[in-house]
Amino acid sequence: MTPRFKAVIVDDEKLARLDLKNILSSFEEIEVVGEVNSVASAEALINKIHPNLVFLDIQLRGESGFDLINKIDFELDFVFVTAYDKYAIRAFEVNAQDYLLKPVSTERIKQTIEKLTSRTLKEIDTFRQLDYNDVIFLMLNNKYRFLKIDSIVAITSDADYTFVHSIDNTHSITRKTMREWEGRLPVNHFCRIHRETIVNVGYISKVDVSFSNSFKVYLKGFEKPFLMSRRYAAKIKEKFV
């Protein structure tokens, strides 16, 4: 079986990393592709090898695992592994997939993997690719409405919700994740430019270089630009070739 998840372990205790790695080795769905002991080393490794799952300790010798989440500009799953239960609410506020208390048991890890696998299979089976001229029926601002795909200018994320920015300057909130939108929107018309932003490339008016090798993307009808991270710049370029 090909591993469904390529995982990185982030923990400042070597023994804790070893224990978790040994438990995960019994699950063929998981391949541990790296382990690190700090936020900086985790950021570098994740940006280099692009895993889709991170097992993350919260207290890291003067650092917080929450800091790492803010440094990653693409979507992946986080599972917190900690000795403290006081961070649970905050963990789920940042969309953690699970919260494990040390010492972690094999049975508890099994529940986590089943949860991750079930969600992934559901996403694959449920959602079909949309065409640019399609209309979808979904809840926007607590009311079910029809939404034309070609009317979407941009989509931005806010925790478990996303905002749909339309050509009529309306900004509607819906309980759809960025992962769902990216999996369904027509790839020839929409492109992700940041972990928190998807844009309709037909509405891009210009792209300017910003600070730290990032970019500002200006959309027609929007005065304020959207930030595009360096990782996604090549994808936008491909749209115009």
C-alpha cells in the first residue's frame, strides 16, 4: 500500500520523537519523512519536502508550536501531540485535525489515522470538478443561494469558513474549506496564490513585487491587493503562458 500521508514529527524531546515514530511505523498509511526539534528547522524542512501531515508538539523550549502554523503558506494537516490539555480549544481554532495527549497509545493514533483517512476519502468521493459556467447551490450568509462560478473573483479563508468575493462586490461567508474549493474549482480559471487565498485569474489586473520575494496581486474591482507567496508565483505564471 502506498502511504496516504507523508508526515513530519516536530518535538524538542528526542525520546518523544522516537516513541511516536515507532508507533507510526506500524501503520502503512503513514510514512514519516522527517523529524525536527524546533520551529525554524520544522519550517525549513516542511518547505523543502512538502509533507501533508505534521505531528506537532506545542511547547518547544521557549517556542510555541502555534508559531509554526503561521509560518507555513500552504495547506497541510496538523495533529498536536502534547503533555498538556489546556491548549485543546486553541488547537481546534487553528484547524488542527486532532489533539493527542502524551503518552500517546497505538490505539489513539489508530483513531487519528482513521479520522484523517475517512475525511480524505469523503472529499475525493463527494466532490466533482466544476465547470466555469456551472451554478452551485450552497449556504451563503446563513441562506441557501445559487452561485455562478464565473462570478467568483476571489475566495479567502477564515478558520473553518471561507469568504466568497463576487463581481457585484458582495462578500459572502460559507462553511466550505479552502481544500474543498481548490479541489472543485476549474483549474484553468482559478489559482491559489496563498494558503488563505484563491483568485479567478481572469480578474487579475497586475502583479507587483512586494517585500521578501512576495508579490501583490491586484484584482479588477478591488482597491486593496492580495498577497501572493513566492511558492505560488510560478503557478500564476503558468496561467499566462
